[in-house]
Amino acid sequence: MMLLHWSPRSPFVHKVMVALEETGLRLGVELTRSVVPTEDPEHVIWSVNPLGQIPTLVLDDGRALYDSLVICMYLDEASGKGILLPADGGKRIDTLRRHALGNGLIEDMVLWLIERFAPAERQVAARLVRYGIKLQKTLAAIEADPDLRNPSRFDVGDIAIATALAYIEFRRLKPGWQTEFPQTAGWFAQVNDRPSMVAARLQDG
Ligand SMILES: N[C@@H](CCC(=O)N[C@@H](CS)C(=O)NCC(=O)O)C(=O)O
């Protein structure tokens, strides 16, 4: 059985949990809670991933896979479904571009939260402002381009963008974003009801 180093609060893990459900491979994976970041050099995560990050998926043959995109690509192939990342050149680049947008937003929102929780004397005002601009601009880009929120598709690009929105809601990073970006909110409401998104819900605890 495969083993996933996991946490219910991590948006990167969330992408993988959604992919596991979409590919039908969830039952083949055992979850183990790994609390990171860690300064403990004996923590088990270092024995499988020198970057000390989750998600990390340990395969039956002992190989460890990271990061979240690589794990999603592996699951897509292992399931034989080919539903998360098209094989064809142009479509593949388009999916990876949408993934880069959603995943980039996730990375920036994680950094924004770290900056917000830093003691006031260590906060950098310019950084706080910059992450806010990134959020605003990215939501505006998704709102303006129907192909970034196409309800007839749910590939790894859509999973990344849906996860970014789920994380923004989970951490209340932009209360009222649904009113300002109604098309994006409508798409999100729809995909957020997919059984995979329901099963993967981000939670504290
Ligand atoms: N690029 C990685 C990022 C993973 C990541 O940053 N995970 C966080 C948890 S949300 C983590 O493990 N942080 C601990 C650390 O970076 O030391 C991915 O897509 O999987």
C-alpha cells in the first residue's frame, strides 16, 4: 500500500487528495500525519524527502515522490485514466499553465500568511502589500478568462485553481471575494461540490 505524508491543513496536500479521489486511487493509499515545518532532524519526513515537505508519497517499492504536481502526474498515469494532464502537447502546456497560476497563488498565499503572523517588528510592509496585489490580480485574471474556469473540465490545472480558492476561503484571506468576482465564485461553488473536493476538505486540527 502506498503511504502519503499528509496534513488536513495543507493546500498542496489538498491537491493530491482531490487527485486521489478523481483517479479512484484513494483506497490504495494510507495516510500518515506529518507535522511540518520541522527543525527536528530526526523527524520521519527527512528520511523520505530531503526538502522536509508534504505531500510526499512513498510507493510500494519504497521510492518517494514529491512534489504535489509530480504526485498528481504519477496518480494520473498509475490509474490509467489520463484525466488530470493531457498527453497532447498544446493541451498539456495549457493545463500546466493553469496549474502554474493556481499553484503560484497557493504559494503566495502561504507566504502571505507567514508574513502576517510574523511579529510586527519583523514584518516587511512591501511584502504584505505585494501578496495582496497578487491575490487581486489573479482573481481578476480568472474572472476575465472563462477558460480558466471551464466547468466541463477538471484537470490538474482546475484542481490547483480550485484548491487556491478553497485555501483563500479556509484562511479567510479575502472576505467578500465572491461578490467582487461572481463568475469565479459561481464556478468554484460548482466544483467545490464535487465528491473529490468534499472528501478533501481543508480542516484545522
Ligand atoms: N512545491 C511543494 C510545496 C509543498 C509545501 O510547501 N508544503 C508545506 C506544507 S503546506 C511544507 O511541507 N512546509 C514545510 C517546509 O517547507 O519546511 C508541493 O507542491 O508539494
